[in-house]
Amino acid sequence: MENWIDISQVLHDKIPVWPGDTPFEYQVSWGMEKSGSVNVGQVTMSTHTGTHIDAPFHFESDGKKVIDLDFQLYIGVALVIHVDKPASIGLKELEGINLSGVKRLLIRTDAWQDKTAFPESIPHIEPELAAYLSEQGVQLLGLDLPSVDPLDSKELNAHHELNNHGIHILEGLVLNQIEPGDYELAALPLPLEQGDGSPVRAVIRKMK
Ligand SMILES: N[C@@H](CC(=O)c1ccccc1NC=O)C(=O)O
Ligand SMILES: [Zn+2]
Ligand SMILES: [Zn+2]
């Protein structure tokens, strides 16, 4: 079947990363000339580069690693909503949106426009929203932003509250062309045994 839309950031050597984090690098470490038959690549990257998921181990020392997460959560029906450039995302911003029975929620904010640079500031998820979202049935929250907390946060309250309510985090989506509505989503993390996070290839397809 067709009509799948790629909502992932392209991984290339200039992709912006969290200030101070490992730059992304792809290299052919064993080229044709040396190997005689093949190009073999090597990738150096932070697990929080581009479009990626967070495992609880990212913000809790005894939290689950990527391999421990239920991969089924990252495949299935998702609702895309558009909350245009909010200061933050709380109950007020979701007023009038029916989330009952929504398991996967993707929020388009358009607040990170220039994906060639890391943003200066971003709208954050108000930690109190976690309880409401989980009441509605949300288990996966995706955003077109590099974090669910303010960029200067050390407490990471939204990360913790979402995790406390069983809500998994998907960050760095590209949603600027995506109309709100019901979609199928696939955004599988790699089977990283030690992973605190993982890059994903995120794609969606409009539900008929
Ligand atoms: N919480 C952010 C990442 C994050 O906080 C971070 C990523 C790389 C290097 C440092 C980071 N944060 C703390 O200084 C995220 O989930 O992607
Ligand atoms: Zn992350
Ligand atoms: Zn995060």
C-alpha cells in the first residue's frame, strides 16, 4: 500500500543536536578500494538526534531501556492535532479536542520552523497534562519539538510525569505539512539493549 508520508528528520552531518551533545557523523570506514568489494559505513550519533524516542532510562537511572519498551506502541492508529505555536501545552490548549480513546497523540506546533538550527526556546508540555492524557487513554505522545520540557529544565518534570502516567515520548517529528486527523503511524525504535533513546523512521498514512 502507498501514501505513507515520511515525518522524520533526515540524518546528515549538519543535523542540529542538543547543545554540547555528540554531533552526527556518517563515514565510510572501509571503502571499496581497501575492502576490494564493498563500502562499509559507521555512524556516530547521540540517541536524541533528529526524530527519536526517549526510554525512561534517559531521565531515571533505574528506568526502562529501549529494548524493554513494548514496540507495538509505536505502530498503530494515531491522532494528529495542530496547536499553533503555543507558549506551552496544557489543558487550555487542548480545549475542544476530543481525545477519548486516543492511544497515540501527535501534536503539531510549528514552533521549530528552521530545522537546520537547534531552537532557542520551545513550547513545553505542562506536567499536569500527563494525568489528563492518560485518563483519555493516551500512551504515546509525539511532538515536532526536541523535548517535552523547557530546554533549560534540569528537573524534566514533563518527562517524569508522562512516564509516571505510562505515556511514552516521541520527539523531533516533522509535521509542518500534516493536516490534523486520524492516521496510522509507524515509528519503531532500534532494539538497543542499553538504549536511553533511539532514532526512529517515523511515517504516517491517512486513515480512509
Ligand atoms: N531531554 C532531551 C534531551 C536532553 O535533555 C539532552 C540531550 C543531549 C544532551 C544533553 C541533554 N540534556 C541535558 O543537559 C530529549 O529528550 O531529547
Ligand atoms: Zn530525547
Ligand atoms: Zn525527551
